Amino acid sequence: ALARSLLADGIGAMKIWPFDRFSEESFGQYIRPDQVEAGLEPVRAIREAVGSAMEIGIECHFRWNRASMERIARALEPYGILFLEDVIPAVHPDEIRLLASRTTIPIIGSELLMTRWQLREWMEKHVAQILMTDPVWNGGISETRKIASMAEAYDVAVAFHCPLGPIALAANLQLDAVCYNAFIQEQSL
């Protein structure tokens, strides 16, 4: 019902986190096959309700190790997932890049890296296909524009993290308008 409602409002993508609830049992070190199947239920429900008309992003909240993320990603691949976000803690770019090389689902991250200096390594190492940043957290609009320009030089798309309030939303929309490589604008509903 939510997917249909969002589509009716002109929103063509949604982000869900169907696997988070299973991470606590093993502290993110192992996800059982039955848990993967249960995590796929909302993805299947969206696809059954609206097909591919609704893009689906999967938020992972840094809850899993790489082996578990690979299992989750393999299970999600047939569903045409838009991206996997915050798959492994952002301070492990080599592990994230290895995961990205083992899945067809684009990796997005991470608004928790601040300024272009922290994000530089991600771009140099080709860690993720989509870079997410937040102008409220990373040093402001000017710093965000520099990050987007640097990402553009590496042919990496940028997404702006969910704005917290109307001023942040206005800043993000301005950035969306002027950044050639803007991919998607996150928004809480």
C-alpha cells in the first residue's frame, strides 16, 4: 500500500531496511538463510504490488560483516535493487570495494565521512558507485559542491543525505540543481 501511495504522489523510489532486525542475534556476524528469506518479504511485496515501477534502496546501517552482506546482496540481485547503502562501516573502504566487486547492486555511502579529504580515498579506490554526503554535516554547501565536483571527476554519482528541516532541504535542492552528477535526493516522509 505504501509503494502505491508513494507512486501516486510522484515518488518513484523508497528505501527500506528489512535485514536490520536480524543483526542483533549474531552482532552482524552471520545471517541465516531463513532470515534472508524473511528479509526479502517486503521486497517481494513491493515488487508484487507495483512491479519495477518503484525503485528500492536497501539501507544496511553498517550492521553486517562482508560475508553476511555478500549473502544478502546475492539474495537481492534478482529484484533489481537500486542500491545498497552503508553496507560495512565507512572506515573499511577496501572491504566495501571488495563487496562492490561481488555484486551487481550499486553501493552507496557514506554521509558519515566528512569533507573531501575523508571522501578522497573512497574515490581514489573506486569504493562505491554512488557517493552520499550531507551538507549540514560535511562542512556546508561550498564543501559539498567541492565533493560533488571531485566525484564527477571520477565519474561517481552523488546523493544528498536526508535533509533535516526546510533550510537543509533548500540547500540540498540547490545542490541537486547545480551538480551534474546528482543521482537522487533522499527525503523523510
